Amino acid sequence: MAAASRRSRLPSRVTSRRKRMPFKSPFTLVLVVLTASRCFADDDHEMEEFLKREFSLTKPYQGVGSFGSSHWELMGDAMVTTEQVRLTADMQSRQGAVWSRIPCHLKDWEMQVHFKVHGQGKKNLNGDGLAIWYTKERMQKGPVFGNMDNFTGLGVFVDTYPNEEKHLERIFPFILAMVGNGSISYDHERDGRPTELGGCNAMVRNLKHDTFLFIRYIRRRLTVMIDIDGQHEWRDCLDIPGVRLPRGYYFGATAITGDLSDNHDIVSLKLYQLTVLRSKKEEEEEEEEEITIPSVDNMELLRSGDGEEGMSSIALFFTVLFSMLGCIFLLIIGLVVYSHWSESRRKRFY
Ligand SMILES: *[C@@H]1O[C@H](CO)[C@@H](O)[C@H](O)[C@H]1NC(C)=O
Ligand SMILES: *[C@@H]1O[C@H](CO)[C@@H](O)[C@H](O)[C@H]1NC(C)=O
Ligand SMILES: [Ca+2]
């Protein structure tokens, strides 16, 4: 379709890996593929990246929001200016979205999101956040950062408001990823914790410098990184293998405000096609089991980990409480026994 061009701005991790990956012969390639088992599987493959213009949204956003040539469609309160696509303005009860019109059939890809969240509200008096999507559905309004609930596919949320008051250990804004299969609901009151794949905190509001979010999907491994400190360095946010996403879904970005608000801006979305070398065996395996419903391997493990974490602080509290009570109890028993003993000793002596 559109002409592909080499990317200019690479996360440092990828750049360094590329340099030391020249496969000299098919033999070394096979060797590397064989030895590079699980942990390093995704990093030790040579990669090429091409910007796919038809899935990218960049200045000057030509034709976006009008019928006709644009590959992107606006919805709700979203509007285009010369500087950004503003999903919502800093006003109450807004919903806005921008959706790709073309389904994406790429196997391995990388989405670089240049975004901006800013507003008048003081910390925790702003909301609710924005989301980046790769889903079967498109152009649906709803409660999940402006998209429908029970979506099918991947959502990466920049959640700027803590709805659940209890999680003291979690600092907001918080970036969180979720995979839906059409019947999994996003729990807004709990900031999506029951269904999260993982995430990280990210102080992205009201910054002078540019902020980026980076979503990479290679060989069923989902990696989210952020560059928000103005240092042009990517920081890991989450990295999860065994994420099964069907091909032919749509990219989109949405945002929502409620009682609290913010400007939620997309400066650019850049999608890169990744050309990843696969062994014959891998190719065959992937051909055999075409993914039709999104899912995540070992989701129970991810969840139980979270459960234990939640338990542990309560468990710790009770452990400390009961050991203190136990100590006091033992002390009293000890004192009673001692006084009895010394009394009886006195009686024996006199
Ligand atoms: C979606 O995921 C839930 C929870 O993992 C599961 O119970 C349900 O069967 C899945 N639905 C489909 C259509 O696969
Ligand atoms: C989402 O799915 C859940 C569980 O399958 C269901 O109870 C709920 O009504 C659904 N919500 C919507 C908006 O479809
Ligand atoms: Ca929230």
C-alpha cells in the first residue's frame, strides 16, 4: 500500500541488539534459534522495522476527520488541530476517539504513541485517562476510557485517576494492559485490577517535554515501554509472553472525562512492521493454530500472583498482631508461673 520508510527513532534496546545480530550462515542462525530458548527468544532475532503509513497518524493529520482519503476516523468530542488530535478537552463528561479504518494483518508490530495529558486539575483532581487499542471492534462508545466494555483484543490504558481508594501502594497515573475476549468486563471501580496483565506507574501529566508509550508485539510477546522523563530512554513497563492476538484487528485511541477532566492529546501514532526471522518449526506451529479469540497463556498465574500480593499485606498485619498478642500472653503466663514458683520456693525454705 503506502511506501514504507525506515524508522528514525528507535528505542535504545532495539538498536543495540540489532548491531550485534549479524547471522553469518544458516548454521549459526539455526544454532542461535536452537539455543535461544525461552528467556531470550524474542530479543535474539534480527529485526527490520518499517513505518507503515496506512496505520500511522502523524502531522499534519491530512484529511483526518473528513470523509474520503484519510485512514483515520474521528468520533465523539475528538477534534484535530495543527498540533495534535485532541481526544477530549479539559472539560467534564467528554468522550473522544480516533480509529483506523483498515484492519491490520501484520504478525509482528510496534506502536509508538506520542501523547500528552494536561489540564488545570491538581493531582488526583483530574481524569480519567486515555487508551490505545488493538481490537476487533471499532467506533464504539463506552465506559472503558471511551470505548465499549467487553471489547475483543488488547487495551493499554493510561489511567490518571485512582478510583479504588484502597491501593496505597499504587501511584497514579498508572499504565495498565488488558486483553479482552468479548466477555471480560473492565472493572472501573477497581481501576481494572482484576483483569490486568501488568503495568507501571508513569507521571505523565503536565510535563514540558514529550511523552511516549511504546507497545511491541513480537512472536506473541507483549512489551510496553515508556519514555516520559525527557531523556530519550525507554523504561520497561510490562513484558509478557504468550499473548495471543488475532490478526485483522483495528488500532485506535480513546479518552474519557467525567466529573474530573484533562486534555487528552495524541500527537502521533506510528506503527512499525517488524520483520522477525522464524525457524521453520515456529512458522509451522503458528500456521497450524490460527488464533481466533484473544487470550493470554497462564493468566491464572498472573492473577494468583496478584492475589498473593493482596493477601500478603493483610497476612503480614495479622502475623505481626498475633505474634505481639502471643508475646504478651506468654509474658503474662511466664509471670504467673514465676510468681507461683517463687512463692512455693519461699514456702519450702521457711
Ligand atoms: C473469556 O475469558 C474468560 C476468562 O478467562 C473465560 O471464562 C471465557 O470462557 C472466555 N470466553 C471466550 C469466548 O473464550
Ligand atoms: C460484559 O460481560 C459480562 C460477563 O460476560 C456481562 O455480565 C455484562 O453484562 C457484559 N456487559 C456488556 C456491557 O456487554
Ligand atoms: Ca481509574
